[in-house]
Amino acid sequence: MGVVYVTSQNRKAGKTMVSMALACIASDEQTSVSLLRIGGQDPTSADLETVSGQGNIRLSMLDDASVSDVVNAVKAESSSGSLVVVDSSGDMSVSDHVEIVDETKAKVLLVSDFRDKDSSLPYAQKFKGNILGILINCLTAYGRTEAVDKIIPSFQDSDVQVLGLIPEDRTLLSLTVGQISELLGGRFFTGAEYSARLVENFMVGGFGMDPGEYIFSTRNKKAVIVRGDRPDVQMSALQTEMQCFIFTRGMEPIEYVKYECDEEEVAGIIVDMDTIETMKAVGPLQLHARFDHPDKLDKAKKLLADVTDVKTITG
């Protein structure tokens, strides 16, 4: 069926997300798809769980692979007639990528972060006639005008087609309850079995003129940060859809709050920091987000299908 070589000039551009979403969408329409990740060790439980149930996909990984190793692996996977999607390594040089593409007769799909503007244009031009085009990821809420008026024309003037603009998305930038607990140095007070749930919003408990339940209902899939000795705020939050509490100052809530958490299937994490310190610690958590959850794959598939014609990429 052919080889699609997914690459990016910079790390954290969304290369793995695009590779996995592309492979899964293609598997819905084709008999067999091979997803080859370069620079990864044996598939982890997170990798396998993410792609499980997503059609007929064969997932393979190469760790510390040389150019010849990658070329041989791609040729072996494509010999069966499968579509091969290669999630390229971020540790290889540009010349290595170009050599792999030339040797395997692959078509290149470039992924670039919107914040990088058109700085990846020289990188794209290295692949000459082998490039399919570029997907611009992480388009900000108010960035479309700049993308349409400046960035896209810059690529098109150099004969590099922009295949789509993928918007920023909270699901893709989120972490699980368990990851948040670990990064904050917390411990589970209750609900450890819900540690795999994604948290997309953070809210801070406190008094206001409006009822607490109304305020907390404005965000879903949230973590509520509140001091452990505030059952009034905690009970208001529990009347709304939420993923977990982050109880600050090392304080355990009263037993009735624990009972309600169990009833509503809400996790409770205790951290030793106070509320202000916790909020400061929450800010950088997004930097630890990885593409490691089935819900993220589902969202990535939808986003990719919405912004581009996948068949123009897979052939």
C-alpha cells in the first residue's frame, strides 16, 4: 500500500499523535496497517492499551536503530502489502531521515507546531519531491487568521502543501489522576481505582456570591483543589461532574466526604502543599503530558479526520 514517514523538525510537535491517529483511521478502511515507531523500546502497556481495539494494526518498535535497521524494518513491514506508518525518531539527523525516505520510497508527512510558524520550511524542502505536505498542530484559539494569511502562503509559495490545521485540545494536553498525584507528590485518600481518568480542568474551592454547585458545574472532567478541612466546598463540588479532589495542607476530609466520594466514584488525593503552592505546581504539569491514553487517541482521530482528507495521505 505504501509507506508514510511522519516526521517533525522539533520535539513535542505532535508526531506520535498524528502517526497513531493516522494508522487507526486507515485501519478502519484497509485490511492491514503496520505502525512502526523508531526510538522506542518494546511496546509498553500504555502503547498497547492506546491502540487496542483500533482495528487491524501491527505495532512494532525499534530502539537505538541505525539507518539500515530502519530501512530493513520498513521494507519487511511493507512486503506484505500493508500500509506502513513510520513514527520517525527525534534523535536522527536530517540526512538520516532523507536517506531512509529515499531508500524506502516513502512519502513524508511533516508535523509542525503552530508556534514554530514557518520555521520548518527548510526542513520540509530537504525531502524535495517526496513530501506529501505538512500538518500544523496546536493551532491556538485566535491563531487561524495568522495561519491563513501568513503561515500557509509561506509554505505554498515553496510548493509545500498545508494539509490541515489541528487545533489545541484539552484532552490531548491532559494528564491522568494518577499522573497528577505522582507529579504533585500526593497520596490517594480514596478512589485509587480511578487513577486512569483524564483531568482536563482545574478549579479552586472558595466562597463567592453564586452557589458553589453552580460555579463548579461550569467545568467537567475537573480536579478541585481545596483545603482538606472544607467540607462545605467539597460537598458543593460533589454535586457536579468531576474526576478528583486535591486536598491541600496534608489534611484528610471528614468521613462523610469520603463516603460521598466513594458513592460518586471520585478520587481523593492529599498533598502536603497549601492551596497556593499547589496551584503554582499545577501550572507546569501540562509539560508532562504524553500521548498515552485511549481517550486521547479517540480525540486525535476525530481531530485529524475533521481537518484533512486522510485518503490523500494514505493513498
